[in-house]
Amino acid sequence: MRLRTLLRPTGLLAAAGLLLLTTTPAAGAATGPGPGVGWIRVGHLSPGVPPVDIYFAPFGQPGKVVIRKAGYGAVTPYSSLDPGRYTLSMRPADAAPTTAPALSATISVEQQTAHSLLVFENGPDQTLRGTLVTDDLTAPGPGKGRVRVVEGSATPAPVTVGGPDGMALATNAAYGDTTPYAEVPEGIVPVQLTSGSVKANADVPVAAGSSTTLLVTQDNGALKATPISDGADLPNPPKLGVETGGGGTASGGDHSEPWFAAGVVVFLLVLVLTPLVRRIREGRAR
Amino acid sequence: MRADLIRACCAVVLACAACAPAPSTVVPATTPASPPVTTATEPRGSVGPLPPAADVSPVRLTIPEIGIDVRGLVPLALGPAHELQAPASFADVGWYAAGPAPGDPGPAVIAAHVDSRSGPAPFFRLRELRPGDEVRVERSDGAAARFVVDAVQRYPKDAFPTDTVYGPAPGAALRLITCGGAFDAAARSYRDNVVVYASTRWT
């Protein structure tokens, strides 16, 4: 009798429905946005200005020191930020936070952007001036990297920067200039800095998929070139998703193994077919 | 491109023009209009080969919020379909060794299983992370990188946004990846991937 109860079609359908539930994908996963942050960094490119402390806060809030004693030529690491308005200020190193800042800027950060706030002494009467440059967030061509020049040398200036095979990365760049990016092949890129009779050489490592700023600074009448990273992509990025699960905690646990599903189907078939066969036999017997 | 630049430049506003010791201003960047051109600069030759990259790897992953403290990460490579291969052992945490090491500029990738065939695996609680949570990575060179979670997303594997997840990042970024969503018993595979985006911050 118990078998008969199980054989009712409603029970059969319910069992089949249960099986379907564990294999039907759940709704809700959407191709959503990425991280939704922007990036900022700050560079001290004022040779006549002693080291500074860099203060930072969301707009309207009291600034907190985020970088201490950044001297001439220093560029901070990038910080990611939620989109919004922020205030960046600089005070002489160890000055009280209550003192008036030497420079203060309010920056509006949007997602998927990167900027460098570079501080030069090129305002009126050699006052400090912050220049916000846009940093590259696009991938260079296959096997290539990008290089640009930030001219941070007040004397000597202007500066011409020659790249590999006669390529010019900067031509008579004035103090405070940022050149557009130039694409170069991956490798050690030889560069030559020239300002009048002052010359200097540098070798700049450039990886494919990366962007580099070549920072030109003055050093007791000489020129110095320092490469800093403007970011990198993932060389040879994977495609598709990642198979990182065995299903042991999925709804149904081990029951989601395929042999179990097959087993359930066989069991249901036996349940349905057995009485049919029996009825047919009984019918024949009569 | 140019419109973007102008918009970005306009975003800077002068906030303090009367500060000691001298007035300061913030101005938009001025970039030369012409692209680089070939000149008579004394050439120094051609681009030479890069030396082998420094062999830096992550050695410890700590995510206090979900009780993860794993030592001994395993390197991960790409499979035949150019897909990122999961750690061979359900118990391991792996990192994509062809990408940047966590803490270097660009998107570093760390992946682990959400479960084995019998129970939870290291990234079982990854989906519980929320923006602002902390992720720490110790490296073989002794450096330590601290990341802050920016977002937690779930993507169907058949619509995995490769460019979003693996696209360029200016600073040090981290992508933690595991499985999520419904389990497809026939394919023995979860339908979705959970991706945690994290990045380095000053504060």
C-alpha cells in the first residue's frame, strides 16, 4: 500500500521538481560594475621647497597626515578613493596641523580615473602651483608600454628627452610640463636628457602593458631621470571564469553529484514502470 | 579622450590662494599639443631586453573579517581555454603567477575554492566581505601590502567581465576570486564567480 501512495502522479511530479530545483541556476547574479574607485597621488617637484607633510580628507573634514616628509622629487604611491570631493594640502614637515597650509587643493574624484597632483614652483613670483595631470588607464598595444616625461627641473631648463632610435619623448619641455604618453616596445629603453650643455643618460625598464612617468629633476646643476610607475595591466589576462568549487556546500550537498541525479531518475522510472509491468502481466493472466 | 582631460582639469578648484609663505594656485595641466616627433637628438641605441623579473611571490594572506590566515600560496597558471586554473587542492589558496605580485602596481589575482565536494574550502566566506574590510598580504621579499575592499560582485561565469576584473590599475590592486551562485550538478560547477575588488589606500 505504501508503494501505491508513492506512485501517485503528484508525488512523482514533486520528486522531479525537487530534482530540477537543485540544477536550475539562481537568478540575481548580474554583470555588474567593477570596483568603482578613482586614484590619486601627489608629487613634490619644487626644488626650493623643503620637505612637506601631506594632509588629506574628504571635503569639509579636518585633514589627516597621510604622507610625512615628502621632499623634492618625491611622488607618493597611488591611493584609491571612492568618488567624491577631497581636500589635499601641504605643510612644511612637522608644522602644526593648525598652521595655514603652503598649498591646498580640492579635487573631485570620479570612478575609473587616475590623476597626479604635481606641485611646481611655477606660479607668479615662483609661488607653488598644483597641476593636476591625467594618468593613463588604458592598455597599450600588445608588447608595448607607455612612457611620458614630467619636467621637474627648474634649473637647468628646458629639457629635451631623446628616446630609442631617435624618438623624442620631450622636446624643449619647460619646467612644469607633462608630455603625452609615447608607446615604446617592451624592454630597457635608453633615454638621453639634454638641457644646453647639461646631458644625462638613463635606462628605463618598460614592461609590456605598463605606463611609466619619467620624472626629470635637478641635482646640483645636473639632471636626473627617475622612472615611476603609472600602472600596469595583467599581461596575458585569463578568459572566462574560474572553477573554484566542488559543490560540497551547495544546496543538496553531496546529492548534487551527477550519479545521484541519475540514480534518482532510475529510481523514479522503476517506481513508474514496475506497477505498469505488473498490471500488464495481471491483465494478460486474466 | 580630450573631453575627459578637460573634465578632469575642471574638477580642480582653487581652495586656498592666500597661504603662507606665498600664495599658491592650482591650475589644469597643459600638455603639448603635438605628439613626439623624431629630432636630431643623439641616439643612444635601441630598446634592449628586460632582465628577468624579480621573483617576488605572496607568502601569506590574512583577511581578519572572515577569519582567513593562510600561509604558503600556490602559483596558478592558465588552462587550455586560457582560463585561470583553480588550485589543484581544494585546501590551497593560489595566485596568478604571470600577473603582478600583490603590492606591485596592477591587478594581482588570488583565487581559492569556495568548497570541496564534502565541505567548506578557504574562500567559503569570501562573499561575506564588505567595502572597507581589510586584506593583508605578506610577500617573499619581506614587504607587506594592505588592501581595502572596494566592492564585492557576483558574475555569471559565461559573462565574466574579463576587462573589468583584469583591466589596468594605476596603483596596487587585488582581485580575490571564488565560486558562487547556484551549483550546476550536471556540470559539477557553480554558475557564478564571486569577485572581491580591493586596492591600496592612504588611509
